[in-house]
Amino acid sequence: MIQPLLSVMYMVTVHVSVPDELPAPLPAELHYDMTDPYAVRLSIGAPAARPVDWVFARSLLTEGLHRPAGTGDVLVIPRDRCRPGSVRIVLRSAAGHALVDLAVSAVDAFLRRTVSLVPLGTESRHIDMDRALAELTDRQD
């Protein structure tokens, strides 16, 4: 029996800039899972080196391809002048901030694959409410 595809993983190279450092290319992974249909995860760094994970809304990444999107810890900004063909994700935390540049073509291909699993606007149909309530109430079955 063939198992249905439940997630999308897309390997990319990102260019990370932090204050007072030159941009560095790093391996990264974009990940989408139907069990959390509103979210995407960006894991930066080699898996053996414990990558840094950021989780944010798929809609934020989608909107950020076309216009600046987001408030708070994650902003997504299309890049037209300095790096045409890339999108910038600004990641902020109490420890500081980082600028992460990704190829628009990679982000677009990743998002198309996520939409083939869960079309935009249908995310609520893919939430397991029993599991979500059990997690909220810390109930063990």
C-alpha cells in the first residue's frame, strides 16, 4: 500500500547576515507538515550541528514573495534592488536579529508543493481537533 504524502521538505542554501559579520552561506531546510497546516519551519544549519528552527505562518511566506509581510519576530520582504531573485526573512529574538536571504525560485517551488497537499484556505479542514484539545489540556490517551 502506498502511504499518502503528509509533508514537504525542501533543501536550500540560505545566506545569513548578522551584525558585524559578512554574509555566510548555510544549508537550510524548509519543512511543511499537514498536521500543522498553517505553519512552515525553516531550519538553518547542518542537521549534525543542531540547526536553528523558526516556525511561522505559511501565509506570511506566501505574502512576503510579493510585498513586505509580518510584524514581530519574523518579517518576509521581497528583494528587488540588491539581490533580485531573492526573498529576505528577518528573524528577531531577544538575543538579536539575522537577515536570511533565499532564492525566490526555491521558496516558490516549496510553496507550490505545500499547496498541492493543503490548498490555501483549506487549512482548517486538516486540523485534528481531538489531538489539539488533548495537547491543550495535556490529556494522555
